[in-house]
Amino acid sequence: MNGITTRLHWTDQPYKWHVNDGQEVFVVLDGLVQMCYREEGVEKDTLLGVGDIFYASVGTEHVAKPQGAARILVIESEGSV
């Protein structure tokens, strides 16, 4: 797919808070992931289970925090921060 990267992460470690240059989609394939994000400066979170999808639009500050080992499919713009 032009300009898109797809990666499978298998991790039990949290990511860092970040903002991507483009859109990003997370799909939980195994495990649980607490997804934290900020909307208009207010921190929110949701617990994602197997089959759940989280969409981060351009400029959405977010961090994924696996709750134990998790497999996560990440689809984002190539070279995204």
C-alpha cells in the first residue's frame, strides 16, 4: 500500500506518549491494551481487547500500555513519528 507501513508488535512494555505525522490504526490481536489519549487537553483511556480497534487521527497524542503480553497490529503512514 503506497506510503503505509504495517507492523506486528508483540510486547508487554508501554510505548511513549507521541503524536504521529499521519493517521494510525491499532488492532489488538491478542491480550489487553490500555490506550491512553488526550482530547482537547483532557486525558482519557479505554481498555482494548482482542479484535478491538483504536484509530488515532492526525495530531492525536496517545500511548498504548499493554496489560501483560499483547500482539498489536499497527498501520500508519510510512516514516511516521
